[in-house]
Amino acid sequence: MANVITSKKRPPTTHPLSPLEIVTTAVPEDERVWVPQAPNVWFRPLMLNTLQGQWCNLLRVRKSGVLSRHLHPAPVHGYVIKGQWRYLEHDWVAKAGDYVFEPPGETHTLVVDADVEEMITFFNISGCMYYVDENGKNTGYEDVFTKIDMCRAHYENVGLGKDFVDQFVR
């Protein structure tokens, strides 16, 4: 199980309408916490912010994998924890310890090459992932609500229960 701590009692210095904090083990020991997203690609929700359309998660790729071509309408911040990855559209490689800023409207295809055993990156995403084809035409999207739906279905399927995701929703 994920080690999640949420305060039941707010300290007097915290506003009574403020949501509960989240303190959790980011890289879980329980493999079931990782939600499949594509072949060899999983995400682990850390915080799913329904009020601002934002989510923070870990993205994990094992062996090699591709996150389909997409763009974001708002900035994305990433920090590589393990391994490395790159965008097909750029000539740089993001390695463990690197911070990555993705400006709004920048189209990219995240790739982890076959020589990388495992990649884990923390992402803070606002808005959505707007998937596009090679001509820039929309092929789909993901937002905080589709992420919650993906989590609910996966957690129900692996025996954690569909409500397991609720601890990360704010």
C-alpha cells in the first residue's frame, strides 16, 4: 500500500477550509499503485487538483517507450529522478537530476531509448495533454478528470478499490 499521511485535525495556523495536505512515499513499493498509460509506460498519481485542472505524478518507462505526440496549453515542469529521456523534436537529453520546463504550445514526443532500463520523472502538469498527429490535428486528450477515471478503473481492477485514488484528489 502507498504510505499516505493526511492530517485529520488541522493545526490552528491552517485555515479551516483548506484541503488536507498529502505526504506520501513517491516511488511506491506496491506495483499496483502504478497506473498503465501505454506499452511500457505507467504513471503514479501524487496529487490530482480538480479545482485548478492540475496534476502531479511520476511517469515511469521501463525498457523503452513512447508517450504519444502532444502539447500542453499551460506550462509543464519536470524533474528527472532516474534514467533519461528525450523528445524526438529536440536534440537534448534529460538525465537524472535535470529540471525540464515545457512552455505552453510546444509539441513533443517523449521517448525513452531501449538502452535505458528504467526512467522515472516527476511532472507537474496544468490544463491537459492534447494529443496530435504529425499534422497537428487533435487525436485525443487527457486532463485531471480522465486521469482520475484511469486511476479508478485500474485500482478497482488490481484490488485496491476504485476509491484508492481519492486520497490524491483535491
